[in-house]
Amino acid sequence: MATHYATVTWDQLHRDARTLARQLMPLMPFKGVVAITRGGMIPAAIIARELGCRVMETISVVSYDEEQQGEPVIVKQPDAAGDGEGFLVVDDLVDSGVTARLVRERLPKAVFACLYAKPKGRELTDHFVTEVSQDTWVLFPWDTAPLFVPPLVDGARDGDTAA
């Protein structure tokens, strides 16, 4: 169970995806981009746009039920990517490395990139933007919703954390 939470906004996600694309430019050209779904789809689309890649593929790996990680299972194969040669694999986060390890086995010749990396999974990604602590649960924009918070003068308490 996570002890810390970090919220990523849409603006921050977009900036970090563009930063990652800049890191990846010297490795071009790529034949295409493989998004690890679902979390990697939006970063992959942004990165593909920035790098001029038109071929998009997905690999769907299921390993989480809420915040509990289980055994990963590939539920959709990235057939167009073959063994990954010339392809860029994109995910939002590499956590324990369980999903990344499975994807690397399936696409051993691909370049693996993600926006955020935790220490246990960091060695499994070739490129990332920001490292976060292992005990941090990253809340992505698609996981959250804006919430009205009343002004303090209207009765909000100092301990309220909604923003």
C-alpha cells in the first residue's frame, strides 16, 4: 500500500512527455511506437506526435487491481512490432518492473521509455523523466477529477487536502 501520493496534472504530463520525446530524438528514426495500455496510451500519443511516428501499436498488460499488484498477463499482443526492433515502447510509469519485464521479454529489441520510474523498476527502462519513491502512488489525470473546495472562511478545515 502506498504511503505517499503524487498528483500529475494534464499540463505536467504533457510537459514530461515532450521532455521524454526530446531525450529520444537522437535515437530516431523509429518504425513505430508501442503503448503499454492503458497508462502508456496518452504519453505514447504525445511522444509519437513529437517524433513524427505514424505507426502506433499497443500491448495490453493487466497486473493491477486497484493498488494491489498481481501476476501480469498480456491480454493483447503487439503483433505489428514483431520482436520490437526499431520500435519505441512507452508507458506512464515503471513501478516494480513486473510489467516492464514481461514487455521486454515480448519485445527484446525495442527501446523502452516511460515518464516516471520507481527504484525497483528503474533498471528496466532505457529512458525516463522523473524518479519517484517506491512508496509513492502516482495519480494520473485520468484517475482524478476536479473537486470544488469551499474557501476557508466558509468552513473548510486546515487539514483538508483536496485542491
